[in-house]
Amino acid sequence: MLKTTPFHPRTAPLVRAQTWRRWAGYQVASAYEPHPDREYAAVRNGAALFDVSPLHKYMISGSGAERLLDRMVTRDVTKCRVGQVLYTPWCDASGKIIDDGTISRLDGARFRLTAAEPNLRWLAMNAVGLDVTIEDVSERTAALALQGPLSRAVLEQVSPADFATLRYFRLVETTIREIPVTISRTGYTGDLGYEVWVDAARALDLWDALVDAGAGYGITPAGIWALDLARIEAGLVMLDVDYHSAHHALIEAQKSSPFELGLGWTVSAIKKGPYNGRQALRVERNGSPEWAFVGLEVSWESFEALYLARGLPPHLPVIAWRVSQPVYRNGMQVGYATSGCWSPLLKRYIALAHLEASNSAPGTAVTMEVTVEHRRCQAGAVVRSLPFFDPQRKRA
Amino acid sequence: MTVSGYDAILIGGGHNGLVAAAYLARAGRRVLVLERRPVLGGAAVTEEIFPGFKFSVFSYVVSLLRPEIIRDLDLPRHGLQILPLESTVTPLENGDYLGSWADPDENRRELCRHSPRDAEAMSQFGRLMQHMAMAVKPILGMMPPDPTSLAPTDLAGMLKLGGHFRSLGAERFHALFKLMTMSSADYLDEWYEFDPLKATKSASGIIGTFLGPRSPGSAYVLLHHYMGEIDGAFRAWGFQKGGTGAISEAIAGAARAFGAEIRTDAGVAQVMVRGGRVTGVVLENGDEINAPMVISGLDPRRTFLQLVDEKELPGDVIDAVKRFKFRGSSGKVNLALDGLPDLTCLPGAGPHLKGAISISPSLDYLERAYDDAKYGEFSRHPYMDVVIPSMIDPGMAPPGKHVMSIFVQYAPYNLNGGWNDNRREAFGDAVVNTLARYMPNLKSKILHRQVLTPADIERITGLSEGNIFQGELALHQLFFLRPVPAWAKYRTPIRGYWQCGAGTHPGGGIMGASGHLAARAILGER
């Protein structure tokens, strides 16, 4: 049996078409309604409520906590202030990404790390010789992401915290209707949004409080299908979809460096003490990465013409796809797309792709393989810089 | 004061005028848009009629906006954001309801409750309509060729059209011909047995026209509304965030980004013509603006009979425009609500309140509603298409409060004795009383009521006789006959004077195609 999250008693009755999926050994809703359209719309126009409890969560404390994390990840954790959150990948000694997640500094010597995969062993290996306690709090801590332009208005109904001054990637320890919570201004949608961390024992109270307070603001429980559309628009990578962990890759070609994933900005230029991958990443920064991670915009005219040639109206994916699609330039394969969707907001067919760095400049004309009526075809596409969507309200 | 320096002046900041302006500006033309009202959009405007409550005052949903316009003008970047409006619920006289849901399985099961046979017919009907819409789609993007002309472009156009129809094959061509000529009731009778289903579907065949579901020609209007579905793939159907005015603002934003100048509170009194050629416009405030080209986004009556002197036009054109049928037949009631009303057939705040509620319990009900109008009265029990935009876009009303948009038919422009304040309120009462039969607690929730008759629509937007399509979508007023024979290609007999409103092909709905095709004609594109 897959595990259920602490919110399951509330979410389960809402999943009308029994559309569940696996996430880190848990079952979570793909969508609550049969189609994710309204749930997606809530992300961009109201407030969508996601159960993100399956994230792996580690509490790292002690005088060596800062040192451990700084040693492990590419960003400079010594610069992370109390109440700040860092998004960062972490690498192996060759500078290839193992996983990515967030580090929240809860106080001087206490951090919460989130990860897509189990990292306890890796943390322990890196903690050798340090005075640090590492606790896996994944099951003890439940989490909700409240994302969308009205998410702030909803929280203001139920929490005394000052959300007007809570900046992007900062957190506050506060309460929601008397329930102790940590609220961070973070998320996986590229929109204004917050993540709420709560003791699993109070999870249902938290859900009820938010759903009640959000009623006038269009609060909508939303599943992974809607989240996937939003994160592709926001150009955010997903482990096991857009890249593979260096710990699981069977061949070198399956690994990616931060530079090859568009995460060069997370590699501290003048950083800090030694950390995993420093040597390799320094070399790569001064040289040139082999691959680039970019956006593709499929040409509608070209896409439509492929269908019209078979007497059909164009057929667009309703949910995001997560299969590798070859990308060509002048008849030669120059890369592959790993996620794609029709953006309901932008009214464009978009994809995330790995392209050879020499063929990755924005504006480059390429083609992407699509299957039209059982036949492999090439749809025209143009390289775009990421993200596709970056509203002001995300940081404002 | 006299001003010069523009290549073209657009009269009317409705969505078609703005689309034309955007395309012309994109092509490098210096364009000036003149809008009489303080708000842009014509019939696609959002206004705060009651403090805190925003209304799409007239046009309230978007289904037909052309995908190529969305792309060419990059409208999402300028604020186009279409939210899903997925379902329709028809409350029945017996206390039950007929639901039409987005999920095909849920939809089929629902219809099975009423008629298993219809549930099966549904998917085949959907397939046919998709074929029909695909058959008609190329025509929407085509400048209407004149079948009586021997000019090469007209011949080429007719040939293309002929080739297109031949490619449909006999079965689809016959189906298309039936659609073009039959009544929507007869057409739907060939497919369905459950009367409320036929009534609800036929309702889209009467919207904006002075026809009943049993009037021949109404099936075409059905198709016109179905055409939004062809671009179902593009998913441009639904409710615009912030109301339909935000669509107009998005198009205006694109036009401005291309360099167009847009002025509000700038009504045009007259188009200046010298020697059969346009020379500019005179504003209501007396200012003159010179330009070698003037494009009217107004309806044919205003374009040909009001903005220019009759003596500038051939008599037969004047005659034809005078015979052009407007006959506004619909009204609008906008309500500010203190809370959600309950439907007797489906109490509580379910997902059905995020979709449309159709008051169309039977074909007889609709036909009787038409009977009232035929003899000069508003329907005592009208057809209504009800949406609660604040359920889809929480920004339309304060938290916990709601706005309700009620499209009402029939309300004849030529009411016996004429429209006045008393008659308007009586009409509003008929609407609310009828709706309250299905939503008993509606009246107790009403904070504010705005009632718009065809006379009000004409007065506020300028649409002649309050016709929402700038003239009926009747077969004799379509394609190369819209608005009048020989002048269907956006030109007028006055050199430099063009038309781009919904009164030209293909017309009607927030489609933008008339404005786009007019701009293409002006720019000499095919």
C-alpha cells in the first residue's frame, strides 16, 4: 500500500475521478476534478491549495549544521540569514546534480532541508566530524502550498503575520487560527505563493482553516497535473523528469551539472569553503558547459498544418507530457525536450529542453518530434529563454 | 482645431476597431482610434455599476476570438486570460435538471438519466458539428468573394470556395446545407428526443436574432456559436479574467504597443468627404482631424447613413442599408448579490454555479417566449443564459458577494408603446420573477439590479436597435451579402472610407475576425 498524507481524510473525498498518482511513496491527487483546467486557473487567478507533504524534509541542527549544508550544496549557506530560504541543487564530487530543494534557516543553528529523494545517507556522509543532528521529519511535518494571486489575501484572513513585508524566499513562524505553523514565501508555480509547514497532528485543522478562509477568494484544492502546467510555465526543473540524479545515473550522459540545467546562478562564484563539486564546477564555469536547458515554443502554424494535412483539427495535450522528444536543427538532432504542455495562460505550446549549448541561443529555429495520427512528424519550434511566465506579483 | 498626421482614423473603440487598429499599427501605419465613451470596448466593457461589483455589462463570455489574433497580437501578454466555464445546467419544470458537464463520461451518464438514446446520439452529433465547424472555419478567415464579379480575385475566391465545398464530400455538404437553411428545432429533432436538451441546444440558435427555435435559418446561428468549439483545441472559450472589458483592454494594449493612439471621450460627428474621397472626421466637440483613410467600426446603419451624408452614396446602397435588418431582440439584467442563490433542483454551492444556468426548459417555452416578441411584447417567461462571473473570477465581487449576469431573450426593440422607465422595470421584474421560480431565494440576495433593454443597449453602446451582432446573422445578411451586396469586402463606395465592425463578414461575438479581415483588405493582403 502506498502511504497517505496527513491531509488524506480531507483530500480523498474530493478526488472525483480517483485520479491518484505516486509521489515519494505517497498517493496524492493528480487532480480533484476529472480535468485540471479549473485547478490550474486557480493558480493563476485565485488561490490553489496543494498537498505537498510527500516532500522529503530534514531538520538539521547543531553548531555544525551550517557547515554541513554549506559543504553539501552549491549556494553559500553562510550567507543565509535566519528567516531566509535558499533554493539550491547539490552535487557529487564531479559537479553533477544529485537533487535539488530548499534550505530554510529557522534559527542560528537549525535548518530545514527539503528534497525530492531520500538524502539521509548523503547527509550523514557529509556530516562526518561535525557536531550536527540530522532528523528525518518527513512524516512528522505536513505541508500545504497555497499558490496564486489571492494566496496572500487568504492568509491575511487567518494569520497575524505581516504578509506585506514577508519577502520572496523568506519565512515567518506564526499561527493560522491558533495552529503553530511556519509560512515560507516559496512554491513551485512561479506565481505569488506560500508554503505552510505544520505538525502532522494539526494538518486537518490547518486544511479546514484555509479552506474556510479562502471561500471568498476562490480557494481550490489542486493536484499535480495543475502544478505540472504551472511549473513548466515557470521553467522549473523536476527530478526524474527533466534530469536524473547523479546517484542513480547509469551512464555519464544521464548526469547534468547545474550549468547544464540553467542553474548556474546557484553556483556561488566566489564562494566559501570547500563543497561537493567545487573543483569541477569551477572548471566548467571557466570553460563552457556542453548542454543548455532552455524553453521551446512550438509554432502553432506548423503544428496545425501537420494535423490539417491529415484532415484533423490540432490536438493539444490537456496535461503536461513527460517523455523525451528529440529536437532537431537542420536535420541533425541537437537535443531533446523532457516536459511540455499547452499553456492555458500564454496560449502557446511550450516545452523544456536540453539542447547542445551551441544550438541553444534564444530565437534559434529548431524542430521537435510530435506524433500526429500514428506518424512521427517534425513541428517547427523556436528556442526561448526561461521562464515563459514570470509575473511581477511573484516577488512584489 | 484641425489636426493632421495620421494615416488612418478608426471610428469606435469596440473590439473589432481595436483589432483593425492593432494590425494597421503593426504594419507601420499611424493610426488614431476615436471612442465616444469614456471606456473602450463597445459592447465588450467591464464597468463597476455598483461599488465593489464589476460587470461585463453587455457581452459576457468569449468563445470565438480568433486564435490567430491572440497569437499575432500576443494578447496574453497584454492581459488576455481566459478562465474555464465548463458546464450548463438547465432546471426543468418538474424540479429536476439537465446537466451538461465537461467530462464526457459524466455528461453521458447525466443524459442517460433522461434519454439513453440521446446520450448515444450526443457523441455522433458532436462529431458532425465538428465536421461542420471545420467546413465553415476557412470561410471565417476569408474575404468574401463577390460571386457576380469577374475580377480575378473574386474568381479565385469563388474557386477556392468551390474547391473547399467539393472537398467536404456529399454527406457533409448536405449536412451543411441543411444547417444553413433549417430551423434549429427541426435540425435538432433529427438527432434528439429529450425536449429540454433540444431546447437548451437550440437556444444558441436564437441568440441575438429575431427568430424562434422553429424559425428557418436559426440552425445557422447554432453553428455560428458552435464555431468556438472548433478551436476547442486552442481552448479560447470561457470567461475573461476581469470581464469582457479586459479583452478590449488587452487588444488596446497590443495596439498601443504597436504605436496606435487611442482616445476616449472622442465621439465622431461626421466623416468628411470631398469629391468622393474621405478627408477626415469632425468630432462632436467640433475638432477636425484629417486623414486619407477613415475606418468605421460602427454598424452599417451608422457607417452609411449617419456618419456620411446620403448624397455621397449611391441610392441603391442607401436602400440596401435601410433594409438591413437589426431588430434587437435581447436584453441584459445584471445583479449584485449578497450571497449565492440556491437552485431548487441543485441546492448549495456546487460546481454547477461555476458554469452557465440555462432557462430553457422546453422548445415550447422558447417558442412561446418568441410569440410574445413577435407581437411586440417582451417575453413574460424569457429564455435566459445566467452566469455568476464571481464564481469563476473571485475578483469580480467583494469576498463572499457575487455578480450575476443574465442574458435575456426576447425583448424586442420595437416594443408596443415603446420602451420607458416603467416598461424597463416591468421587464426586469419578469426576468427576476421567472428566475426566482428556479431560485426561490434569489430576490432576498439582490443588492442592486441593472436592467438593459435593446433601447438601452442602443443608447449606451450605439448598436442600432440594440442588435448585439451589429445586424442579424440571417442567411440573407451573411458572407458576400454582409452588410450589402457588392460592398462586403470592407470597402465602401467612398474612396478611403472602410468598414470593420461586426456588421461585416463574419460578424458577431467577440471574434475580432471582421477587424482583422478589414485590416488585411486595407493592407492589400489576401
